[in-house]
Amino acid sequence: MSERQQPALLWAPTPERIANSRLKLYMNWLRAERGLDFQDYDTLWQWSVREPEAFWASLWTYFDVKHGKTYTKVLGRRDMPGAEWFVGAELNFVDQIFKHETDKRPAILFASEVRPLASMSWAELKRQVGALSAHLRAHGIKRGDRVVCYAPNTPETIIAFLAVVSLGAVWSVCSPDMGLQSVLDRFRQIEPAALIAVPSCDYNGKHHDKTDTLSQLVAALPTLQHLVLMPGTGAPKLDRPLDCIPWDRATEGHAPLVVEQVPFDHPLWVVYSSGTTGLPKPIVHGHGGIVMVIMALIVLHNDIAPEDVFHWYSSTGWIMWNAQMSGLLAGATIALYDGAPSYPDWTRLWRFAGEAKLSFFGAGAAFYANCQKAGVVPREVADLSHLRSVGSTGSPLSEESYAWIYQQLGKDVWLTSISGGTDFAGAFVGGNVLQPIYAGEMQCRCLGADIQAFDDDGKALTDEVGELVCVSPIPSMPLFLWNDADGKRYRESYFDTYPGIWRHGDWIRITPRGGAVIYGRSDATINRYGLRLGTSEIYRAVEELPEVLDSLVVDLEFLGRDSYMPLFVVLRPGLTLDKALQDRINLAIRNSVSARFVPNDIFQVPDVPRTLSGKKLEVPVKKLLLGQPLEKVANLGSMANPQSLDWYVDFARKRAAA
């Protein structure tokens, strides 16, 4: 192992910051109540992964989890998949929110491209949740029913979520910037009973009419019994009888909020993380597991207190929407912004941070890189005197972005860079305010998450890049995938490489300081601006065009390099890839998937490399384009068309020389 130069020290906590941190208060409580004395974060982490039952039980008590029934055992089965947590407990996510109700500070601050900054009190939030919950119950929505939402990042979407899950119904949301087919590919799988949706929205300076999309959604989802139309302009034309109630009517009045107590592992929501084949995976997480893991992340790792104003820029199509909403679990005020981060320019979110007096500002790593390229000087455009913490996730944050954040925001601001995912709705690696920050390096492995870097043989590595694995269960790992009765797809998604051990699909290096560096995806999943998508969704859109016979796409996200996503297409004989066809391909992706997944470049190729069984060889092509030699990335004897790789080898050589 070659010696690495220690990265630049960018920040160190003051004694006051340490003493007042949520993490230190928890450690003090462990000492006083459990007789456990941990001198630093590393010893605390070691205990949390060595004694998971004691650790998670301590959080149940420390966070004073509101429950209808307590647990009989912290961890029943330990197997992955299939671990059983807090056996016998009954609770509801919503109760953990409203136990913080207060008139001392608002629950939500919100603004958008067309709405100036406004606030919503805890009392008004609870009133609207109670009213909508009663409305849905009166229209037959009950425990276990799926309710889907097609809406942007607004207070109404938060209200809808809380109302749905208060009933014990199961929530799922898609962003209006997703194409119709992508939404249907998700919602069809779970057979929803009700839809809550916007008829229009505003994004990037344009007003978008969604009424035709809603009409098509209703037509294509025959299990829908009820539609709640959120604020906006227009109304869909429905081709069948269906209750359609405007938002104001559905949320009027003062119905008491009645919260259904459900088992710890009762489904809370369905989120979607795509693989390289088939439809998006409908991932089911439970009420209790999400409460435990997200509270540990929000409170202990992100250092959020009730007095904080917490914002993480997100659309509803990203798991960070769930994390931002969950700031309410800490009793904090959450600050929502609905709109494009670059409209009218890259200063907009910083100005929002000043207007809302944010104490915590989070965004995707690409946002900070774009601000740097655009020459943004945050403190010149906004009063950021309330800002204490900055968060980053979605893709690897480069050393240059670390440095830019500290150059612009100063040494008093703590930066927490985290990495996790939709798959378990949490973070595997993140930050803590007890330790210093080094450029390009996440501070720690998260409490309760036994994270390692593995080589191909399953050997743990130190200070070398390997596969990110989690070797023991955590409470928010998926309960199951919808319509996966025998669990086959679940096991193949996360446990195919190392049986009984979660393989996450990222390259990671664990540093000698106990920190971590994420280098990008180790598999073929696309990661664009923090949003992950399976290649199959792009192929479906592209290969429906009559000119395209075959296609292959790779995402060359890798730490220290600009994200680059080329699309390779095989065309019908006699056709040439011209601008008109490129435009049609891009439009197909934009309309069927999302504008976020339009490729950087499109290339015409003679063939797509495939295995003998017909599977596209995306990962070998990706590795070739990242600079690895052919002999290390592909077994030519297992290929149906080994000569097809010649074109990609030549392309990689030319790209490296450019």
C-alpha cells in the first residue's frame, strides 16, 4: 500500500461547539444513564456496531420514541435480509412529529419561484393534516392502502404525506419533472387507491400544465378510487367516474388528528431505486426503522436541534426530500424551496438561505460545483450570519468544492458531507462535530452502520478503494420489494456479490483517520445530480425510436472528475446519427424519463457488447472509459460478441489523450 499525503485540514471544532452538540449530549447521557464512557467518536462507533442491540435500544429511550406498545426484544432475527427489529413495538411516524408541537417557532418556512417566503405554524400544520386524514378516511382509505402523490416540494406535499401515514396507509411520491412513463412504471406496481396531485407547477421560470398528464395517470391506474387536486391551475379531464375533490375542501375544518398505531415494521412508504434491468425497484421501508435511523442521522450526525432552521434542497423525486421533511422529527423548523436552483441564477438558494435565516443549508455536491464555476460569492448576496452548518450529498464532493465552501463561508461553518441512498433511506458515512474536517474526506462511518471496503474476494481493505459493504443490519434496510414475494429480486439487488452482506454499489476508501472517501458508483446505475436511475429506463425510451436497434449508457461519475454520461446507439443499416436524430433521442429521454437524464453526448457504434446470455456489459465499458485495461475488465470468453469491445477500447484511448 502506497503512502498517501494527508489532505488539508479545513476545520476543527471549538470546545463550545463540541459541548453544545447533540452528539456530545447523547454521550453525556450514556455516561449518566448507562455507565458507558466514550472518550471520542471512534470508540462510540465501535460500540454501536459491536453492540447493536444496546445502541439502538439506547436511542429508543434517548429520543423518547412515542409508542402505543413497547418492544419485547430489540433484535429478533439478525439475518440480512430479514432482520427483525424492536419486536412487538407499535408506533406511528406521525406521532414522532407532533410530539414537538409548539407555538414558539413555525413548523415550516417555504418559498418558490412564484411564492414569497411564508410560514406555517405547528397548529396549522396539525389542523390541515387532521382534516385531510379525516377526509381520506371518509373516502375509504384505510391501513395498508397505497396513496400516491404527484407533486413538487411544497407544504401541501408534507401535509399529504403526514395525513396518509397517520392512517397506516402507504405513501409514494413522484416529482412533476418526471415523464409520464417513468411515473407509471413506479405507481402501477403498487396499485394505488388514491392520488393526490398538482394540476400545474412552476419550474425554471416556466409554468407547466400537468392536467393532460393527470388525465393519463388516472386512465392508466384502474385501482384509483379518489383524487385530491392540489392548488394550481386547470383540472384534468377524467374518462371514468372518480371522486375529484379540490385541496381546499379536503383540508377544511377542524377534524381531530387520529393516528393509527401500527407494528414497528409496518410499511411507511414506497421509494424507487432502479437497477440495470426491469422496472424500478419499489422499496418498502417501515415506520419504526425510518424513525430510528433518520433521527440518528438528523439529530446526532447533522446536529439538528429544535431551534434550528433546516433546509436541504431537493425535489420530491429524491430521497433527500424524505430527509428534509424528517427534520420535523427533531422538532426543527424545516425550510422548503420549490424551484430550479439556477433560476434566475445560481445565487437564488443562497438568497433563500438569508431570507429564511437558515442555520443548516444542504444541497447536492453538483450545486456547490456549479456555484463555484458561476463565480457565486454567497456572503455578497445574502446575510448568512445564522448559518452554522452546510451539508452535501448526491455525488462525491471534490477537494476543490470543500475548499470553495470554506473560502466562501468561513471557518465558523461546519461542513457535513454524507453518502447513503434511497435503498435504506439513510447515510452510511457522514459527519460529526467532534472531529476535524479534511479536504475531500467524509468524517466518519455513521453510528450503527458497520461499513467496510471489500475487495473482490470479500477481504476488508484499509486506505484502499473497494466495494462499500455493510456487514451487519440496520433498522431502515428494506422490509421487502413490492411484488417480490419470494425475495429473489431483493437478494439479487443487494446480496448477490457477498451473501449475507449488503453491497451498496459505491467505491469507498476508509482512511486511517476513520473517515471515508466515496469515488462514485461501482455498478452501472446512473447517478445524475444526486438522482439515481436504472439504465433500463433510458433504454426503454431510446429503443422505442424506430431508428435505434440497440443502445448502451454509462455514467462516468468519479471523484475529482466532471460527471460525464455518454449514450451509445446502434442504428438501423444505412442510417447515420445526425443532429435531427440526436434531438429526437434527447426528446424521448426528456419526455419519458426526465430532463436530468439527457446524455452529455451521443455516439453511433457498430455494436453493444453483450454476455453469452444477452446482458449488456455496462460495467466493463464504464471501467474501460475510466482508464482500466481491457484484460482487467472483461472476460472475452464469456461474451457473445467480444470484437464489439474494440470500438470502446479505441474510444477510451482517444478520450484519455484528449
